[in-house]
Amino acid sequence: MDNVRVRFAPSPTGDLHIGGVRTALFNYLYSKNKNGKFILRIEDTDETRSTKESVEVILNAMKWLRLGWDEGPGNEIAEYAPYYQMERKEKHIYRKYVDALLNKELAYPCYCTAEEVDAMRKAAQNSNLPPKYDGTCRHLTCEQRKQREVDGRTAVVRFKMPQSGTTILDDLIRGRVEFDNFLLDDFVIMKANGVPTYNFACVIDDYLMKITHVLRGDDHISNTPKQMQLYTALDWPMPRFAHLSMILGPDGARLSKRHGHTSVLEYRKEGYLPEALINYLALLGWSTQDSQQIFTIEELIEKFSLERCGVSPSTFDPAKLLWLNGEKIRSKTPQEIYYLFVDWLKYTNNETLISDWDENLLKQAIALEHDKIKLLKEIPSLLDFFFVKEVDYKEDAVMKTLLNEKSKVSAEMVLVESANRLLEKEDFSANALEQYARDLAKDKEIKTGQVFHPLRVAISGRTQGPSLFHMMELMGKNEVIRRINIVINKFFKK
């Protein structure tokens, strides 16, 4: 199937959120799996909320996630351009089809005010009827319309929905879905100022851009019968529709800001890798037969199918995303992690850190803590002690390892002895240092932990960290001895 054309059509009224990215991803994967085209269209007809800043956020997020579009902003194809709806409005693309529906008497001007329409809906609701527009202007004569215009009323344009029967959707994920037309009202397709509404503009654009499949979240399923009736009225072939399952928060409610980050670029700030977020979002509503969890983007493209998309809601699990991010980081070399970390520092405006830290030492330190890194933002807190002149000695580490009643005597002895013995050591490799520490424990008839733990705290200021002896080797003899002497003077000299 080489003629598949799908689109992601976000509204630039804020950040790009998790649900939107999942929709973009599934469109991207489906198009690539079918050797089709992935189109990005900006639906900016919400004049009060759409902003250029939001457009930039969307484009930057898509680029960070590497969801490259075959057509769209910056990559326009003349036959289908422009890819911003307000630019399409300026070319009178929508007006042409509004006029066609008016001429066929499948649409009509409506002069009711917003307050009047609201009153109609409330009255219907109070009478246990569907809360919809009551069709006041549907059957106005030409004279009545002229009089309303003389009275100074402006008109929106409403589409005439069938008032009986059913609209039947053959959804590629959900199967057969029936809509009772009586429950659906004559919806506005063009505002009084000439701006098309969502349901109208997306149908016109999807047809003109030759979209073959509309993959979107299930919050759009209520829009589908309206759009299907527009296709029928305009005598156009319909795309195939597929509605993706909703995403829930851990508490079972629809995913929202109160569940934590929903904006994609917040995850970038936290130090997540784009491939981890892509991998995780692919698992929300889709699965393979063998329940594979970790994928490359190439594997996702190869294995993706709508047949494996589920109807049941998916639960967003931050712990699983964090685990997956750690797996993706561990799959990279220390060199690769270093460059990812540098990019993250630039993105978060912390570039000075790189100029302050020795590049070669940082790469080697990353290698030591490779298996512990779950987020790029953790790297400074894991490794900063390598680069400081004044170590931050954590109070709990000092009290537990150096100054409590059981350890104080042996800790002082170990550090004083180490400062002297290490000065004479020529071989400062990790293996030689470990042997030295074990020999010291044996000589003094103490446990190895009574040597290892004070050394770790003296050198790093903390009780946990990289392999002790590899850490000492990387830090070098002079720096290790300097730090040991600082601790002796700071905590044991009277």
C-alpha cells in the first residue's frame, strides 16, 4: 500500500502534550510501515488562543522526538500547501465549499445570538431532550433572512444534519459504531467573521490533501458523524477512521496536568531521551503478540499495525517510563551519553558546567556510573564530587562512617595510615588499590568495610557512588591524598 497519507493536525493553543504526541507517533509509524506520507498541518483557527509561540513549541517537540514530517511547515508541497489553516482561509479555500453547500441547500445562515442558542440548549435539557440548537433559522424564507440582516444581525453558517436515521462508522480499531442523527444538531461550519470551524476545516483539508486514514484520539469520536455527513454532502470519498484509546493517569482519571508532566518538552528538561519517550508511548494502546517492551524506532515501524491497537484505556505509568529511560541510557556508550548530556546542558541553559568540568575526566566518570544513570539530569549530582576543590561532606555520611562511637577510632587510623601508605604507592590502578585496602584491613585486624567506608566518605563526601577503587584511580594519587588529609584535619585534629 503505497498511497497511504496520514496527518497530525495539532492546534497551537499551548504545549504539545503526551496524548498529542502518541497520536503523532501512531500516524508516523503507520505511514512508514505502509511506505506512505506523514503530513503535519497546523489547525490555528482558534483566533483567541492560537499563538506563534505554541507553533514553535510543537515544531521543536516534533523535531526533538525525530518525528519528521514528509509534508508540512518548512517542507511544503505546492499541490497541498499551505499547511496552516488560517493561511488557507486567506486563500478562500473554505468559502468555496461553504458556498457550494449553501447553493445545494445543505447549509444555511443562522442569525441566532450565542445567548439565544444557549437558552435553546438549556430549554431542551430541561425538557429531557438533547441539548442542541433547535433549528430556528433552518427554514427561514429569503424575506425573513433579509429582515434579520436589516436588523443588524450577523450570520454564522450551519450545516443541515439529517434529523433521523443513523450514521454508521466502520472504525479500524473499534469496529462498527452507530450514531443516532436525532441527537446531533446543525453545527456551525463557518463563523460570522469567515473563519471555518474545526469540523468543517479539517474535512476540507483532509480531502484536498488526499488524506486516506484519520488516526486520532477517541475524544474526537463524537465529531466523526458530523464530518462523515459533510463528506456525503460534498459527494467526496471518506478516509478510513481509527480512534485511539484514551490515556489515563495512575489514579484512573484521564491524564492531566495534576498527574505531573504532560507537556513533552518538560520530559526533555527532566533528562529523558526522545527514543525512550517514543518507545513508551508506543506501548500505550498498542502491543506486539509477544509483548515486547523495548524497541528501536526501526522495530516499531516494522511491527506497527492498527490491528494490534486496543480499545481499552491505557494507564500512563511514570515509573515504567523512568525504567525504560534507564534502559535506553544503558544501551549507549559513555561517549554517546556525554554528548547527550552536553546537549541537555545547552537546552537547560547550564552550559557553564561543561566549561568548568574536564571533558576527559567527565567521560571516564560517566563510564563508572553508567549503570546507575536513569535521567540525564542525574549526572551532575552523581558525579559533581569529582570536579570540586571543596568536597561537600554529607552530615549523615560523616556521622555514620567517621564519627560514631563504633567507627571513630578505626576511621581515623585508616585515614592516617592511608595518607602515609598511598604516598608511597607507585601503582595507583584499581586492582592495586583494592589489594592495598585489603592488606591494610588484614594488618590492622579489622574488617575490609572499616577500610572501604571511611575512604569513600573522605574522597567523595558520601556513602554511595562508583566503584571505590576505580573512583580513586580516576581521581589520581595527589587528589585522593589531598582529600584524605582534609578529612583528617577537619574531623580528627584537636
